Amino acid sequence: MSPADWATKDFYQVLGVSKDASASDIKKAYRKLARANHPDSNPGDAAAEDRFKAISEAYSVLSDTDKRKQYDEERAYFSSGGFRPGAGGAGGGFEDVFGGGGLGDLFGGMFGGGRTHAARPRRGQDVESETQVSFEQAVEGMTVSLRLSSDAACATCSGTGARAGTMPRVCPTCQGSGMQTTSQGGVFAMTEPCRDCRGRGLIVDDPCPVCHGSGRGVSTRTIQARIPAGVRDGQRIRLRGKGGPGEHGGPSGDLYIVVHVAPHAVFGRKADNLTVRVPIRFDEAALGADIKVPTLGGPPVTVKIPPGTPNGRTLRVKGRGATRRDGTIGDLLVTVEVETPRELTDEARAAVEAFRAASAAHDPRSALLSSGGSGNG
């Protein structure tokens, strides 16, 4: 803000009071205007936020006896013609009248270093929740209802932190910025949250009995959250802007949902592919066969078993897996397990014995024994 702005600003007009208004009248006017224009009561309204800043700025001066006296004296001096903001020439400019320092130096001491600001907007807190979904829901995607509890403006005081009928005042230490700068050895300076107002920019003299002056409370709400298709067990999903509400017009935080997927009795998961283990008979493995294999949420598909298929071989069925992030679908991986019958009918036993006799010349362990060598023991 330029020196001319300080010189021409009418704080009495901002608060709507006369120049001889009592301290009580000034306080009443400030409370009424601050309540109507507070950022928490007008979220997203930039004009109301600017009015609140101007109201707080005016009150910080007129509510202080010494500052008000000095302000009145300077205003009287300006209006008498002894000083014209912006005038040039000998004796007519700010630099000449105030010895080169200008009004920035004069009002800097009077107002604590510059313009008063309302509390800075603050981003809402991030919220984390958990949900349990079935295997099928994880593969196909679904919408879940989540009941969330998060930090929010206190419902009793509407986030002001002050008891009903009262309003907080701008912190005189940080002038409402919520930050203060301290010198480190005279060369370096460190900016940190104001210790007096704890970064809020406001001081509460008569705190709200519910939130004890913090202006914050707990908000409980139910939201509908979309769980994307193909989500994995333990995956953390981020929903932007669905977390705790912001403060002083700040943006909302994010919601993080940790998804727990229940196991399936038949199917498993490998990346974006589904897995299933299917038993087959010895003759199907040896001679080959066409078998029916289940799919998740759809009709069975026919899988061709090649002749001579070994136990544990995995066959791929395209497009029967989980949905990927790009919308494509993974595959179904079918692992065959050759089943050995525990009991045989007479007819089956005769057939197996006939097979044994027919294949007696083949020893599947001959190569193993010959490569193992012989010992003298």
C-alpha cells in the first residue's frame, strides 16, 4: 500500500461511525460488520473477504487509544492543507515532509509495520478411511458409502472461535497475517507462525465454550466414493478435495481410501490377470481335450488342452481378467492340475494295467539314473 493510501483512508467511514464515536460504539460497529463479512460466513466471496480485511484494519487502529489519537492528529494535519498526498515540488511531497522516509516510515511505526491482513486461507486436513470390498467388486469397480469424521469449522461459533455475540480481534503481533519474522543474529531472519495467535491471525478474548477458542470442531458426513475397477488389495486411492473443509476460504483436503479385498473361493489375482486352477484327468492330459473353465461374473469358456500337457502348465484366456487403468482387460490364467484317482473301478483298473503293459518299454527315469553315475559303496 502506498503512503497516499494511508493518508486518505477514512477508518471511521469503514466502520460507519462518527469521528467522536465512543470506544463502545466502535466495538459494536466492528462486531456487526465483522460477523456479516467474515470469510467463514461467506466462503468463496472475495468481496466479503476484502471488506473483512478493511474492517479489521480500521478496528485495529480505532480500538487502540494511542493509535487512534495519532491517526486523528495526522488526518487533521492532512485535511488542514499542511500536506497534500501525491503533491510534488518543494515542500509538497512525502519524501520532503518526512525527511526522505515517507509515510511508509511514519505509519509503519503506528500500525506495526504495514497493512493488517485477515487470517490466511488454510487447506483442509487430509482424511484417511478404509473399506472392505468383495473380490468381484474389486475387479468390476463399485461405489461405496463412507461415513467420515474430519476437522471443520465449529458449528457453535461458525469458526470464529469466539463466544456468541462476540468477535475475535486481529492479532496485534502479526497484524492478522498469522506469521511473524524474527531476526537471527541481525543478518538472517526466520518467518514462522505467530506465537501469540498460533498462526490464526486472530485473538479471541471471550472463547467459544464448545471449541475453546480454536474455531474448529468435528464434522461427520456420508459421501459416495467410486472404487475403480481393478483395484488391488491394500491399494490407497486418492480423491482430491474430498477431505476436511478448508479454513478462511482455503481449499478442502484430500480423502485417501485404503481398500481391503476379500479373497475368492475359486479365483486369484496376479497383477491385472485373474488366475484359476483347474483339475484334469490323466487321459485329458495325455490325449488332449476341450474343457469348460469358469470365468468371473460370466459364462464358462472352452479351453483346449493340447495332447501331452504336463501337470502345472498354465494356459492363457485373453480378455477374461481384471480391468486395467487404461480401460483394457487382463487375461485369465488357467493352471491345469492332473488328477490321480484314488479309487478305480474294475474296468478302469484293467485299462490302466493295459496301458502299463503297452508302455513298459519306456522308463521315464532312465536318463536320471544314467547321469547319476555309480558308486562302489
